[in-house]
Amino acid sequence: MATPAVVEIVASLFLTVSQLSGYPAPRELPPIHVLSEHEMAQRLCAGPCGVRAYYLDGQGVFLRDDLDIVGDLKARSILLHELVHHVQHENSRFGAMDSCERWFAREDEAYRIQNAYLSGLRTSLRFVFDYLPERCRETGSARN
């Protein structure tokens, strides 16, 4: 369960997402789930993994408990990235694409908004999205 401070930060970040992306702010905040590293690995990976946060449509944002959303700008930008996925879902963004291309487009947009956020805070910290859209064609992703 998220603390009141995290809930306040989430509300503030949604305003930032709206300003940077043009998406309307959501009517309701998504559930925020805080998990241990072990719980995160069990839910998402086949074993230990470096995932610190993720978003599941209809379920909310999942954050590892070692992310300091209140005191660490990098952690806060990771949360913002996941909140972008929430507004994408709420606005049916990229819904007509096949699953792989939709995933790529969603991630590409979320990283661009995350980096715009960091740029606006005058920090040199940036995140690189190194997945190429051609990989969707290579894997022969199915439409769903």
C-alpha cells in the first residue's frame, strides 16, 4: 500500500504527465502496489530480475519497496514512466496496433515523456530505450 506522501506525488506527477503529453489527467488514480524485490521477481520474472516498477492494465502500478519516490528524482521519474502507461491505457492509445508494436509505441512514448520530465528539472539523468521496432517483425508478433 502506498503512503500518503506517495499518493500526493502520484497526483502531482499526473499533472506533469498531462502537461508533457497532452493526455487528460485521469479521473481516478490507479492502485499503487508496493512489493519487495522477491515479490516483484515472483510476479514478473522467472527468477531474480532488475525490474523496479511496472504497470498492468486494470491492476495499477507496481513499485519495488526500495524505490525512494519521495527523496530520489530517478525513482520518481520511474514512477512517472509507469503513470504514462496508465494514461495510455485509459485513453486506448495505440490500441489498434498488434501487441508487439503497441508495446514498443507505449514504451517509446513513456521514455520520451520521462526524459522530458527530467530535462525540465535541469538534470542530466536520462533513460535510453534500446528496443528497435523491427524486432516486432522479426518475432512475427500476433495481432490481439
